[in-house]
Amino acid sequence: MADFRSALSSGEFLFFDGAMGTMLQARGLTAGVSPEVWCMSNPDVLQGVHCDYARAGANVLTTNTFGGTSFKLPEGMDVVGFNREMAAAAKRAAVESGRDVYVAGSVGPTGHFLRPLGDVEFATLVDSYKEQISGLVEGGIDLIICETHFDVAELRAAVVAVREVCDLPVGASMTFENGMSLTGSSPEVFVETMLNMGVDFVATNCSAGPEQMVPVVQEMLEYSTVPVLVMPNAGLPELDENGNTVFRLDPDSFATQTKVFAEMGARCLGGCCGTSPDHIAALVAAVDGLIAKPVLRETDCFCMTSRSQAVRFGKEHPARIIGERINPTGKKQLIAELQNGQLTSALMFAQEQLDCGAPVLDVNVGAPMVDETVILPDLVEKLVSQFPIPLSIDSSNMDAVEAGLKVYPASALVNSISGEEGRLERLGPLCKKYGAPFIMLPLTGSKLPVAAKDRIAIIDAMLEKVDTLGIPRRLVMVDVLALAVSSKPEAALACLETVEYCTTLGLPTTIGLSNISFGLPARPLLNGTFLAMAVSKGLSSCIAHPGNPQICETLAAAEVLLGRDENAAHFIAGFSGWKAGTGTVVAGGSVTSSAATTVFEAVVKGSKDAVIGLIEAELKKKKEPFEIVNGMLIPAITEVGMKYERKEYFLPQLLRSAETMQHGFSLLRPLLEKDAAATVRPKVIMATVEGDIHDIGKNIVCLMLGNHGFDVVDLGKDVKAETIVDAAAEHGAKIIGLSALMTTTMVRMEDTVSLLKERGMDDVKVMIGGAVVTAAFADTIGAHGYSEDAVSAVRVAQSFIEEK
């Protein structure tokens, strides 16, 4: 049998299997029981499911290890042994099929967020995944699929773990709702980040039926240079007359709708929730006779990403400014703060550059008596939590660079890798591992290459080494090395020739712009003129101050003249009232609001560091604590909720604002508690129901409820109905909130509703929520309210209070 990479590149369609959970339920798995634990005791049943999918025509069987990490398996369970057994069961079915059937090791999300969004360290998450993957490899898998992920940062950690354990093909699959992941990543950001990670295929699964997935798949196909796998549900979940979750799309309808993705260009197809061997068999039959399309996008693109933004560089894209201001050179206050572990000025410089429209920020903390291995990742983490744009990690300390890459959630730029002995060998594989594009600096020693031919010779030699190390060229940008024309008159022309050479190779370029004019008067005039000349030769970016009017003017005008600003729309918007020297537009940039100046703004912007000082200022003005809470904090968090519902904000912003409000409230709480009336807060009991160990959604609801004046008693996850009702009686709570993520556990919600009735606690209201829960299900079990997210949960809880 050929290996999976060969099959993937064959140009033929590949079919993955369908749902596992519903098949196991039909064969004896009861609600509330872990499918992982159950299958260890029923290996024959599991193998039978795999065999059925193989007989249906699936080319790839997926192991029953979606929850196979130490984060999700029962405490004390042998993680490696479990994954090995699950993989072996699938492998036996593959061999028994008598066809070329591959086994994919399933690696799902842990249910935890990485710092700074959550509290899990990158290394901890990678180690957990490595343990799981080691077992899968021992069991004989042929490939790994990291599936149903909702955060690109965790997906990145999973791919890093795969690469540290084995060299098997790896695919990455993300789930989207209304075109965005839970943490605010678009299909474009997901695909570009995973391409930088070097995955073999990208995928989307779950959350929707075939028809709802079409826009997501279209976007993925537009940007992907590797095969795309699509695994929709059998329609959207509904409830039957018995209150059970069902997926109504029958095999033929599913096949007809999913076949569309093959016609669009998807190379791999399969099913998710609600699909069965019959669905896969129908799909195989429907696609029979179709000729697979080649991958639509054939050429790679140099692209940086953050959790929510993708920034491209190259001939077809606007020339970008990489903001240079977070750099200690010549900044005494910044140096002093960094030496003391303080980041105030660095964050201020970041905000200033965002206000100027910088699309990328360079981050450099190199100064005497500054431990870059500590301060650089701390600052990167801080910037990631506050600002949406991609970052460039700038350091000559290789350990500091790696520490920064570990805490960055997507594809950061590394600035830079020179040709010095051993540097490319150390940092190049690191960039490949973490999916980090990098700036290649044509320097091999103390002597600067002045002539273009000398720079080009170094570039060629470094590219040869890049290829030898197996580093994709999509990760390479070249610094064309600006030297001062005051001492080297030919330096500018050499730069232009180098830019032109790199452009012919398809490599994007950058330059430290201000170096060119060093030692001469009228430096902005020289810099702006040279920039225009370089952009005309293909220069992709410059490292400069985005607040420099002449640079902004030059880039905006160049985009019009190069035909990259359609109908001069951006130029007209930025310069219709122009006067010389007042340009404010950065090509490709997006202006954001400035630093918070009020308590309201601090919460809306998530400015946790600023909120305490702003509240203290209000208290000095004799504002009452209650007035600050009711007139500033509550309206602000309400505005955040509205932005979240309008999809202007996503989970990271929601959490950051909620934590900012909580931080501010901690200062006011002692003052409020002097007033006895202020201590009377409606109590809410929150829990994830029995058998379910997922608590991300529940935790966010707890945080939001607390910020809206509720006293939340969080019972945690996997909580029995009796414990929940006992807690409501003990605390005098009149509201219970229940969460469930799986169809197998959502049925336990009715246990709490029934027990409340049994005990005569009719005045206690129950609201429910979770990925698989619907308003119809809430009505069926007699719950009093349903919330689709944390913001609507607050609204439901408030409506209960208003009723009383």
C-alpha cells in the first residue's frame, strides 16, 4: 500500500469516515458514559464500526481518540496505552477490508485555552499531545488529523507536538460558526497559519450541514495550496418527539449536498455528526465519475497572521510598514522600564503605532541588563492579549526568539536570521517548526556587502541552505540591507538591484529605511524618495515609524501609481483634504482607536492595566462607587456584549473586557460592601452536567454573570443533578445554569429540572446552553430559558430577576 502522502498527491478523491459517537450509541453506549472508556471494554464493537465504514467505501478510518489526552481521559488512565489500543482497533479493520485503507489518529481540543487567553502553558499542552500521539503511532496509524479545533493557537500546539513525535502526514481541521472560529479566526487566517506550519492538508468539520459550510469551504479553497477536506454534519441538529437529538439529512440528500464540495475543488470528503456508513456509501457513489480538480491556488504567499488577521507581503500586495517603535535604542525611559520588568512604555508605543495604521509591529527589548528570554515573551503575551495585529519578534538572542514564538498564537515574523555560522541552522528549523516567517539578512561576517553582486551571492548561498534544511521558501523574506549613502554612494543603487533580483525569485523584501540617509540633512526627503524608487522595483515593506507623514504619503501614492489601489479608493479616503506633510494613511493598515481615557473605554478596549488608575481618578473626583459601577462599568460590559453579538468582537476581546471589569470591580468591592444593600446579589448555581468534562463555555458564562452583578457559585464539571439541586437549596439560589457540549450528555439536563419539581422547588429557574443545545430542546425538558452564548446567558438571567 502506498503511503498517505502519495495517495494525497495522486489527484484522486479520498473519502474519510463519518460520525463515531452516534454509531456507538446505536450499539450500546449509554448517555453520560465516556465513549473512550466504553470502547476499551468493548473493542469488538468499535472495530465493527470501523469495518462498516471501510465496507461503505471510506479510504480513511479515524481513531476513537478525539478526547484522548490527559486533559480529558479519566485520571489515572494510561494515555499512551489507550491511544495505542484505539489505533490498533482501526488498523485491524483497515487490514480486514482488503483495500488501501488508511488510519488517521484523531487529536481533538483539550477544552482549555493557552495563555494569555487561558491558563495553560504552551509546553504543557504540547507535552500532553505528544503523549497521545506517541500512543497513536505505536498503534500503527498512517496519518494524524487534528480535528474540530476552535482556536488556532491550540491547533498550532497540536501540530508542533506531531512534528516532535513523528514525520507522519498531518491534517488540521477547524470548526467555524457563521464564518468565524470561536476565538475569532477566519478560514483565511486558519489556512495561512497552517500552511506556514507545513501541514499536508487542511479541513473543516462539524458545526453545520453541507449547505451552511459552502462559504467557509469557498474561502479555504481560495487560499489553500494543499488539498482540502470537508466533513459536514448530516444537517443541523434537531429534536425528535422523544427529546433526542437527531440529524435529519438522509444519506442521499447528504451525498447530493456534499458532492458540491468535490465540484468546487475539495479533494477529500467525509462526514461528521449524524453521518453513518450509509451516508459515506452514498457520498462515494455520488462522486463516482467526477474528476478531481487541481488545487486552485498553486503558488505560495508570504503571510503573517495573528489570531484574527492575515497580512500578506509581495508584488501583488500593498507595500507595508513594519512599525519600529518598540525598540530600546535611544529610548532611556523604555530601557529603564524593561530593566525593571515594566512594559508600560512598550504598550504605549504599540498603541501609538496602531493609531497610525501600522499593519505589523516589530518587538525588540534588547538592552543592557534586560533578560530577553523573560521580557520578550512577557511583552509578546501582553501585546497578543491587547492588540489584534501580527507581531515581528526581533532579537539576536535565539532562546528569546523561541520563547516568544511559544506564546504567540499564530504566525509571527522573526527578525532576523543572518548568514553567520550556525544561525540559520538553529533558527531556520525553529521557524519551520512554529510556522514563523522570517527575515533573511545577507550578512556573513563583520564586513558589509556593499555591491549588489555580493549581497546576491550571500542570498543565493543562504537560499541553498534553506532548501537543504527543508525550510519552505514561503517563510522567507529578504532584508536588502540599507547602507548609508553618505559613506557608500553606491549603496542605494545596490539596494534597488537587490530588490529587483529578489522580486524575480518571488521573494518579498524589506529594509531598515532610515539607514539610507544617515549622516545627511533633510533625511525624511531622502527616505521618502528612496522608498518610492524601491517600491517601484518591488520592495514589499520597510521597517519604519508609521507616524512619519512622508512615508505614509509616499506609500499611499505609490499604490495608486502601481495600480494596486483600485479606483484610488484608499488614497481618496485618506488624502481628499491633504496638505503637504500631513499624510495619515498607511498602505494596508487599519486605524484603531487610541488608548483608553475613561473607565467605560478601559472596559470596552480591555485595558486591564489602565482601569484601576481611571477608577481611582473618578473616586478622587468624589464619584460614588455605585455610580462608577452602574454608570460606567455595567454600561461598558453591556456595550462589549453588543459588539460580541454583532461579531465586531470575538471571544478573546470578550474575555479581556470581562477580566478588565473584574479587575476594576475588585477595587470597588470593599467600598461597596460598606453599604449592606450592595451585598445582596442574586445567586446563580452554575455547572456542567454529569458525564461532561467540557467547561470553557460555562466558565465564560460565570465570568460574565459575575460582572453583571450576580453572585455565581460554580460547581465545576461532571456534576450530578442531586449536587446541583442541593447547592441551590443551600445557597438560596433562584437560578441554575447548566452546560453540556455533547449530545450524549445534554440529556442529563432534564435530571435537574425533574429533581427540582420533585422537591417542590418551583421558584428556581433553569437556563441551559452548550454547543449542541437548542431552544427547542430547552422547551422539551421544561427548562425556563436557553442561551446560545455568554452574552445571551446574562440577558436570560436578568429576565428571571425582572420577573420576580
